Amino acid sequence: MLKRATSIAEMLTVMSNFATGEGVGRGLAYKPQSTDVFITPYPKCGTTWTQQIVHGLRTRGSMDFSEITEVVPWLELAHDMNMDVDAPQIASPRAFKSHLGWDDIPKGGRYINVYRDPSDALVSMYRFFEGWVFETGTISLDEFATEYFLVRDGSQNYWQHAASWWRQGSRENVLLLCFEQMRQDLPDTVRRIANFINCPLDDELHELAVRQSGIEFMKQHAHQFDDHLIRESRDEACGLPTGGNSSKVRQGISGEGNQLSSDTAGAMDRKWEDTMAREFGLDSYRQLLEACHA
């Protein structure tokens, strides 16, 4: 009988079937064109938002898609969704979503990585899974943090993913952005992305791309950003019932991490100290944000 998880152990079993080894392997084997754009944030750090900006720029605002993954494929999951990453795309440059770190992602294209406060990313991921992967009310936020978010490995670990991209910040084919800066100045973000992907930007296209990547527009078109194609493809494989809610367009706000208990917040801080502070001298996410802006 298909059912949602009610514990971390059950959730891990569910998620273990989300992507197949063959599918991930095919994504890793992809040979990029030099103009390909890979949108690589850690989950819940602005991936869908950036997909919408890139796709809007390259198509002059086309919304002719059922769900954004249809036109900006998820590199690691495309094969499991019966999508061919080598197939022609609707416009140029070709664009892909990925949550891979620098060490794992195919090399040769252009890469946009977006950072977000890890506490906010954690809360957003929890809300995203709740009601889709696990039953609402069965796993607490702090349990999710300490038994899942804080102990993930490799590219699936927020801090390892963040460090892998920060090391590449001086590369001309890597653009580092921050979620909070995108919220503060979306018009400037659109200009920077357009310049990075070599998309000619006139006033009309700039206004259109800014409007269509605004929170109100994306909320009005929420079904096109809700992962329903992914759910249709992977729910059965994961043993999940249909009808789950995985809407990605919520409020797009910062500061939700203040919901964490003091113990969990302390554990998050220690993780930062052991990774980003130790290697790069960035004592807090605020310092990363300031350095990224500079």
C-alpha cells in the first residue's frame, strides 16, 4: 500500500528510490556544450527561481510549458523522467537544473550557483517535504534538521555543496549569487544573469523577465513550478501516494530559520564553523553574503 513516511527512517527509504543509479550516471556522463547553462543551487536555495529567469531571458518570456522541468531539465533525474538531455531544447542557450557540487557536475558549460542562509534552506526543505514525502505532523522540524539535513553527505550536504562552488568563484564560467540579494534587487540580478549567459538585453525583455520572475507572477502560475511532472514520474517508484503537495512558490522570504530550537541553531552554527569558516574565513552566512555582493 502506498503511503507517506511517518519517521526519518521511512523517509530515507522513500528518498532512496527517488533517482536510479542509471539515471544519475547518464546525467553525470553528459558532455556539455560551452554555451550550456547549469543552474546549480543547493535544494531550496532559488533553483526554480533561477530557472524561470534563464528561461524567460532566452525565450522572451515564453510560458508555454506544463512545468518548468519540461523546458529546463533536471540533469540527474532526466533519464528517470524519460527525458533525453541530448535532445534539442526550445531555445538557446541550453539550460539544465542540477543540485550537484562542482566536483561532480559535468565540466565545460557555464554555471550559476545561488546561496541561501542554511537555516532558511532547511525550513523551506522541511515544508517542501511535508505533505509530500512525509505525513504532516509526524516529523518535527528539529528532528528533520538533526537526523536528515545536518548529516547528509557529498553534494547533498549543504556545506560541502557551498564550499565546492565557493572554491570556483574566480572562474569566468561560474556566477555566484545569493538568494537574499536576488530578493533585494531582482532587476540587477536579471541583468547579471543575462550578461553571464550572453543574452542580449533590451528594456522590454528586461522588464518582462523581471515581472515574470517576481513572486506574485510565479504564485499566480504556481502549477507550472510545483514539480507535478516529477511527482508523476517518481511517486510510484518511491512508494508515495498521488496527490502530494510540493509547491515551490511559497513566500520567498528570509528569516524563517528563527523557528529552529537553540540546540538545532547551535548545531547549524557549528557546522558552518567547521567548514566555511575554517576553510575560507567566512565566520557566518552574513559574511558570505557580503563577500558575494562585493
